[in-house]
Amino acid sequence: MLKIDTIYKKGVLFIRLYGVINKVTKMELDKVLESVINKVGIKYLLINFDNIYYINTDISKMLDNWSKKIVKSNGKFFICGYEKINNQYFIDISDSIFEMNDEFSVFNIVNI
């Protein structure tokens, strides 16, 4: 099960994930990202993986795909909790994804 919380603050959409990422929940997350990036036009997106406790699917491609879409719209793609998930699941991320120690650090990079 995956719980997806979203909050929009100061021009940045924060997506906080809780639970498990598998094939089914990855598709659910893809739908959310599709909606906010393509339909709403979000330019600054932060996904927080701090509360993910299990991943049994390859999300590297998904992250790379969405970061490219954000960059294409002149935005920036950020993630929190990368160290935690990378240590357990060896997830590659592209150069277009910014790693953040915490969510508030994003405001040092994005000036809106």
C-alpha cells in the first residue's frame, strides 16, 4: 500500500510517500505525476521518500522520465530520502534530479 500526500507551498509541489512502492503503486504514483506535471503545469516538484520502507520495482526509470519532463518545462525536480532508498535498493538518478537533505532546503534553490 502506498499513501501519497501532496501539498503546494510557495510554488513547489511536495509529494510525500508513505509505505511500499511496487508495480501497482508505481502506476498510481505515475498517474499523480502525470496529472500535476502535464495537466496542471507544475514546474518545481519535490518527492519525499523518507517514509518508504519497501521498494520491489525499478523506479529509477520513472524518476528519470519525470525529471526530464520537469526540466523540459524549465522546472526543477528534487527528492528527499534518496540516501535511505539508495542504500537499500541501489536506485540510479539522473543529473537533472537534485538531492535534498530536507524539504525546506528546496527554498534555498527555488526563488519564487
